[in-house]
Amino acid sequence: MRRLGSALFGRRARRRWIHLVLGGAVAMPYVFVGSILSGPLFGDDRFFGSFAAQLLAFALGLPLAAITALFPLTRPMSVAAVRALCAVPDEALADGPPRTRQERGRTVLWFTLHLGLGGIISGMTLALVPFATFLLVLPVFVGLRDSWLGLPDALHVPWTLGLAPVVGALSLLALAGCAAGCGVLLARWAPLLLGPTPADRLAAAEQRAADLAVRNRLARELHDSVGHALSAVTLQASAARRVLDHDPEFVREALAAIEDTTRRTVGELDAVLGVLREGDQRASTAPAPTLAADLDGLLRRTRAGGLRVKAAVDLGPGGADALPPMVSREAYRIVQEALSNALKHGGADTAVTLRITRDDTGLDLSAENPLPSAPPDTAADRPGGGHGLRGIADRARLLGGTTAAGPEAGVWRLRVRLPLRPPA
């Protein structure tokens, strides 16, 4: 009983009832025009004639409503009403005016259905609510039987007076049931008639995929640039503190490296965050670090923190300047992440061997460092742990390259192959 009562008189049912009454209110101008057309057919000059004339006026008004539903704003207004009153999920409805003939046809069908059912429920509400109320109070107010209402003689019989409240209550239940049923019908038909087409769903899915790709790219950039900077600055400050009293020259170099690292990182961070600011175009114009322009500075800042880096770079004719810009950018980030991992997991005294070579088809990157003595410290960024190696693999995969990482003969070895001509 509670479930039935909620279905007939609950908050959702009441809001859908209001939606139907609004449809009936919108239908009234069309019914007025239909009554002007139907009046002469019945020889009745009254604005509202007989019941048959009213039905004909209603039938003539619906085609007029269908014609006006071709206006572009019909669907946005209908969608707004459905979202507010019919408890239909937002993603099930389309935004904006219809663009194709099929969408316009579905909008016309929805508008006509809404006004048709709304007109019926509105008429029933206007007729049955006063009628049911009268029957409910008739046994109590006996004077109504002798009033000017002109009641039939049958209502003076005692058993009819006892039956009147039952009929009134059943009338209200019938009205509530019809309203609830029409509300459920409209709620089920709304996604079909006002929902996005398969092309719209595909476009929305592509947009979500593009947004997700941008978010993932930003996450990789933040992880690589900020993560590396924090690791390097921490180790540089720690190394400077240890030799503060007896090696001031090293301290000056470490402080200069910290200043340079933080300045560059703030610029990169501002460029990445610019993508997240609506209307901010700085990220599209800010220069990204590349292997050609920034490798030497990266190695210098890393060595200033105490990490012993042995770099072997053989890029052939033209050097790093001859690399494709995208390959140069991604290669820089991969080298940066490899050095950052060595800093985090090996400490400031770790020795790293970095090799960068190029052949006719691709660029090979490899980094080796001894495995740390404390395995728990290395677990954070091994496969299944953190995001560093995952980011390296994503960068290589976007260019059509490959990645291999793992312990080999007491060292941690990272190998990356980047093709010079990424796949389309």
C-alpha cells in the first residue's frame, strides 16, 4: 500500500502531474483556435459549445501544436521541463535545438504527445476534483440536496448518500492513476524522443575521450616536471646542508641549481595549469622543454644534487636539433623521469649511466643504476606501484614506441625505443 501510495501521490508523481498540467496549459491556445473552427460545424456560437464540439476543438488544436513544434526553441524548452519535473537523467536528454529532420520529427511527436496527454489530464483534473469533492461532502452538508444546484432526486435516497463518498474517493484515485500512468509514459518516452541520436552519443564519447586524454597528459606533465623538481631540490638542499661548513663552493652550486630548478618548474607549472583555465591560451604558446635545448641543463642540475650521471649521447648528424619536435619533447620527459626515479629510490650518491643513441629509424634511451639496498624504497615506482614508469610507457606508446624496465644483474635498467616517424 505504501508503494502504491507513493506511486500515485509521491513527490515524483506530483511533479509529473504538474508537468502534464503545464502541457494542458500550453495546449489551451491551440484549443481556442480549434473551437473557432469547430463552432460553425455544430451551429453553436458559444466559445465552448457542447462536449462533442470541445473534443473536436481539441482534435483540431493538436495539429496546430505539431506545426509550431518545428520552431528550434521547442526542444530546449521541452528538455528543460522534463529535467525539472520528470526525473529523467540529464545524460538521457539532448541539449540545443534539433539539427536533422529526424530530430525535428521526434520533437514534433514529443510536443504533440505532451500537449495531448496534458490536455486530457488537465481536463480530468478540472472536472473530477470539484465533482469528487462535492460527493465527499454531500452526506455531511445535507442542505446541498435542496440547493439551487438542481440535483437529481436519486441523491435524496439514503443509500445513494452513503455511496457518494465512495464514488468521490474512487474518482480521485482514478484521476491520480491516470496522471501517474501518463507521467510514467512521458518519462519513458522522453529519452527516445528528446534524447541524443547515435551521432550525438558518438560525438559526446569522442569529446569525453579527448578531455580524458588532455587530463592524462596534464597529469603526466605535472608528475614529471614537479616530481622531478621536488626530488632534485630535496637532494640538493640535503647535500648542501651536509657540506655547509667545509665546502662553500659546492653549496653555492647547489643553491644556484635549486634556484634554476624552481624557476623552470614554476614556469612549466604555470603553462600546464593554463590549460585548465578557461580561455587561457598560454599553455599553447609556452615552450616545452626538449632534448635539444634542455638536456645539458637537466644533467647539470641533477649532478648538483649529488647524483653521479654518466651520459653518452650519440645523435648522429645534426645532433638533437635534427630530432622531430615531438620526439625531442617526449624524450626529454623520459630522461627526466628516469633521473628522478634514480634520485628517489637510489639517493644522492647513486651512479646513473645514461645512453641516448639514434639510428635511421628511431631513438634509443637507456638508463641504468644500481638497485638500492632497501627494497621497500623501490616499490613505490616499480610496475604496479607509482606513476613514473606508467607515464614513461604512455609517452612511448603515444609515439608508437616500446618500453622495458626491470632489474637485471644487480642494476635497474630502463630501455625506451622511440620511432622518429610516429604512426598517424
